[in-house]
Amino acid sequence: MRELALEIGIRVLLFGVFVFTEFLEPFERVIQPEELWLYKNPLVESDHIPKRVMFAISFLTPLAVIFVVKIIQRTDKTEIKEACLAVSLALALNGVFTNTIKLIVGRWKTECEDAVHRRS
């Protein structure tokens, strides 16, 4: 029982780090007008997916697969518990690593956008 509490504690800590890094401001990389053409090739239309939809898909899909397999194969509670622990660890680690890279690499903005922000 103590091992399970430690496992859950680690996941809660990782999830806390993920939520904390989700709301940090990333580094803003200023792109000079001369090099802006490099970032416009190839032209891609917006493929934005809302955060809520993305989180719902990433959390509910693995859980749905686990419970479908439970129903089909009639697995016991230990296997379900370990599968849920594996999914929670994978999601928390993925979120922490993704946010760390997002914060380090940053978002780009042009020098023109920087001038507009300074005026306002």
C-alpha cells in the first residue's frame, strides 16, 4: 500500500509541475524582417486544436482503451490499476517534457510586432 501511495505521489507531483509550466510565459524569439521569409515556407493554414479538446482526447482515449480491453479480456483489478498508473505517468512526463521544450525554444515574433507592442 505504501508503494502505491508513493507512485500516486510522484504522479501528482509531475502533474503539478505540468500545470505550473503550462501557465509560464515562454521565451520570445525576435525574428528580423530579413529572415522572415524562412519562417513562411511552406505556407500552412491554421491547424489549431483547442486545449480542452486536446486534453480530453489525450486523457480519455487511453482510459477508454483500458476499459474496452478490460471488458473484452475480463482482466483483473491489478492489471487495470497498473495500466492506469502507466497512462498517468506517460501523460505527466509527456506534458512536463513538452512544456519544458516549449519554454526553452519559445515563440517567435517579428520586429514589426515588437515595435507595435512597444507603442501600445
